[in-house]
Amino acid sequence: MFGFSTVSAEDGETGVSLARRESPDLIICDVNMPKMDGFETLTKLREVEATASIPFMFLSGAVDRPQIRRGMEMGADDYLTKPFTPSELLAAVNARLEKQKEIQRQSEKKLDELRGKMTLALPHELRTPLNGIMGLANILMEDHTSLAPEDIFENAKFIHDSALRLHRLIENFLAYAQIELMSKDPGSLMASAAASVTRADLTAVEATHEAAERHGRGADVEINLARGSVAAIQDNFKKIVEELVDNAFKFSNRGTPVRIVGALEGQRYVVHITNLGRGMTPQQIGSVAPHVQFEREKFEQQGAGLGLIIAKRLTELNGGTFVIQSTPNVETTVTISFPARPTA
């Protein structure tokens, strides 16, 4: 009909099975049906990855219109009120399919941009420490008999630092891949976080000192953390703070302070991480994503653009909140907060 191939089901239960088998481009569903009504049908479809993103349109009678808001809040994409003419149905279907195509086009565009950023950034980030490791190792092998002990030490230290940089890069790739997997079932991680008790002050201090040592900026650290615990997985909380402090050092000048302040605020423990560096524009704050490095062509910087998005996603998956406030070239503060827990 009208150039479309259609399949139909007599009730919601059959419709869900049919949708999982056929993977249609659009699902049109009545609100009132036997065995399983439209709302239950929509819920079942959204629970399974294979059908979760299929556009869903409700058909409703005039008396059902007050219920449509509920359906839209549950994730329905559109609705059509009965009675309707064939031309009205065709227009609604074409509009919904065209919107879905536009969404897919935008997704492909973003994916292409991401591929481009990875293509440009990753070879450089992998090659730079590898070149240092191979070049200096070669010098040590060829000239070890004539090199002074202090030169051997300096070369070995540079090799070690380059290896650490490479190791951190790989660890962040693995961490982000793990986060993507966890995002498929966020409920289980959130449940684990809710049942966890992590000393926020002690964990944040440890993460901060490790990042400061890596950047050689221990003298720039200012820590003021009140005693307190949070409902978050300890390794995750440490990773969040470490990445945020690492960014604070990376994008601020040596000799300027990096402040880590934490305190109980009501029922939450709140941590503010502040630096006086380059900062971010509102547009950049809204564009935080994997492998995004702002103004990389202008500023030479290490990393693959994963630290900030790892911190953000881990915070959210642990049931926390994540806010960036920044005035370019003045100050940037990232604020994270988690439900507070009693501290023994």
C-alpha cells in the first residue's frame, strides 16, 4: 500500500514478537488492544536493543488523547488521532520516516567526524611515546659501554615516562570501551554504586597526588577535603577524580594552583576541581564527547580526548552529577557530587 510493505498483528503480544522478528522501519500501534495494551507494548519494545530505536507511532481515539502524553513520556515518537483519512496517515508515516532518516544522517555525520578525529589523533599519540622508547633504547644498546651513568639514567627515565604515557593511553581506551559496555545495562552498575561506601576525601587525595606526580606539579596542588563518604564504586570514583585533576594540570600553566575542594552539602558530598588555565566556551562544554580535543590544531596537547568523557560517564553511571563551569582564559571548575554515606 502506497509503496510500503506492511505486516500486522492482532494484539500487542503478537506485535512485539513480530517486531523483533521483522525489524520494521516504523511501528504503528493502537492504544487499546487485547492481551497487551499500547503502553505495555511500547515498554516491551524499548526494553530490547533490537527494537528500542524503531520509531513508534500511537493510534488513538479522541477519548484517548489525554493518555497520549503518557505515551510520549514513555518514548513514543508520534501519534495520530482517529478517525483519519488515508492521506493523513500517509503524511504522518512519511514525516516520521523522514525524521528518522535525518536522525540517521546526523548520527553518520557525527560518526564520520569521530573517525576523522581518531584518524588524526591516535597515530600521533601512539607513535610519539613509541618513537621515544625505541630511539632511546637503541642508543642504550649501541652506546652502553661509552655512556656515563647519569646519561644512562636519564635515557632510562625518559623510556619509563614514555612507557607510562603509552600505558595510560591504552588504559583509557580500555576504560572507555568498558564504560560503553556498562552503558548497555546501567542499572546493575548503579545498584553496585548505591551499595558501595567509598571514603571520598582519602580516595580523592590519593588520585590527586598521583596526577600531580605524573605532571611534576606537586607544589601547585591545593587540597581542602572534608571527611566524608559517598555511594560510589571506589575504583570508579578514583578514576573520575584522577582524570579531572589530570585535565586541570594539562590545561593550566605550571605555577598556577589546581584546587580540589570537597564537603558535605545536605545529603550529598560535593567535590570542586578548579584550575586557572585555558578554559572552555559554552559551546565546547556542550560538545564534550569521546576523542574530542578542542583547538588541537592551535594548542599541542597530549592524550586522545578521552579523560573528560570518561569522568563524565563514570560519574553518571555511579548515580552522580557532573557540571562544568568555565570562563575562557580565567577559570574552570568541574563539580561532581554523589549521595553521601555515613563515615565510620
